[in-house]
Amino acid sequence: MTTAVNIAVLGGGAWGTALATMAARNGHNVRLYAREAATVDTINIKHRNDRYLPGIELDPALIASTDSAAVLANTDLILCVIPAQALSGAFIQLKDFIPSGIPLVICAKGIERTSGLLMSEVVAKVLPRETIAALSGPSFASDVAKGLPTAVTVAAADQTVADRIAITLSGPTFRCYSTDDLIGVEIGGALKNVLAIAAGAAVGRGYGASAQAALVTRGFVELRRIGQALGARPETIMGLSGLGDLMLTCSTPQSRNYSYGLALGRGEDLTDRPLAEGVATAAIAAELAARHNIDAPIISAVAQILDRHITIDEAMEALLSRPLKNED
């Protein structure tokens, strides 16, 4: 059995709550920071988070607080589950409370749209001397919170650090593989969200399962190309945090990005929909591909659709009319 440690979880949304209750269930001392007092009270009193994980019982040992300094005090491991586009601002506010030498595990997936930086790079700008890791893979918050079997990847530049975090977080139903390919893990988690919007939009528009499969498969080629250009290893892209996460995210409305794409394809009102990180990532992902001279027509099409430069039908027509070529 893993030795119990003190774990601080930053973020009281679905994923943060799920990871926190999973870690508490595995015997760790877990404190969760959330901004909303109502969320904190519900977790502490009712052992639920009805706003983000309705109907799911949380581990009663989990303690939530609106006091970030108290949550971060005397911690051995920090799980950062703050949305990607808010990460930089959050760490600027929290940096004075973060103990030096404690691994920071980034659990958000995305690319900062203003800078093109991966999440580990965003944090490194604020805390350049700290140890940064990332957790990613095919996982839905509700599954993890319910204790359903899940496997993910933990990455850090130092393999020993990745191994230690993986051992700490793994439990009876939550298995962590480890790697030192931090870029590979992060790029897979970021780009799959954009491709999930494409898959959902195709289904929502009525193009059928064949078009969905084609978009996911060819989208994976784009993900692989971009990952390779940034230094990711092929085995990482083919693993849980790349292909595995892509398969899950592009296959079910339980995925917020796929669900967003479905609504987009059906012409539904997109106002006030749950956060779909692929919406914020699409444009910078397309720009990143162009910067590296990478052919990424699906990612580019998603960015143009979201910016309302083209319609879904125009995007599909353009994709189908591209010159024929060998499959690569």
C-alpha cells in the first residue's frame, strides 16, 4: 500500500473534485481549494459536489476550503486542476503560498491562446525553479469520482519524479503510467479537444459514423505531426495521453468538447454551455501548426468554424476536395 501523503488540489470543478476524492479514497490526506463557498460547504457537510458531479458521493475524509494558503500549507504534492486559460493568472496569485520543492502536477489540458505555451511552460514562467509534472489520459471526472477503472499517464522531465508521483496517485481503480516525455503528454491532451469538436460537429451535422471515423483518424495524423515537431516521442502519442484520450473524447457526448461539437453541428445555441477547452485551443493550435509548416487541415477547419469564417458544410467540402495523396 502507498504511504499516505498530504495532497493539495487546486480547483473545485468536476475534475479537481474527482481527483481529490480518488486520492482521499486511496488513503491520502487531501485538501481541496475552491473559490465558491457554496461548493466548499457542500463538500464538507454533504460530501457531494452537486454543481459539477451531481449524484456522486465523495469520500468523507476530503476537506475543502476557500483558503488557498491553508490548503497549500505543509503539502507534499500539488494537483493543479485550474482551467488552462486561467492558469497563469491563478499561479501569479498563488505563488507566494506554494512550498518550494513540492511537485506541481498540471491536470488541465490545453495551450495558452495568448502565448502558444503548453501548461507546464505557463507555470514555469511564474515558478521557474519548481518541479512541474502533468497528468493526462482517457478519463472522465464522473468515472474517476465513482471509482470506476481508469488509467492515465503522469509525465515529468525527471523520470524518477514521474515514477514517484505515479506510485503515489495509483490505487485499486486508478492506475498511473509514468514517462519523462512531458511535451508528448501535454500536446496529446491539448489537441484531442480540438479534434473532438470536429468529430462532434460531423455527427451533429448528420454526416454519419464513417465521416466521424475519418476525421478522428486523419486528425490523429495531425496530432502526431505536431507532437513530433515539438519533440514528443511516437510511443507517447500512441499511448494513453495521445491516442487513448483521443478515442475517448471523440466518441461520446460525455465529453464536453464532443458535446460542444454536436451542438455546433445541430445549430443549437452555444451560449452558457459548459467549458470546452478545445474552443480556446483551436486557433492557437492551428497557428502552431502553421508556424512549424505542418499540414493540419482539420485543426485549421475547426478554428475557422469557431471563428465563423466558414460553415461546417464549407469545411467538409474543402476537406473532401483536397488533392488525393498516399496515406501517411
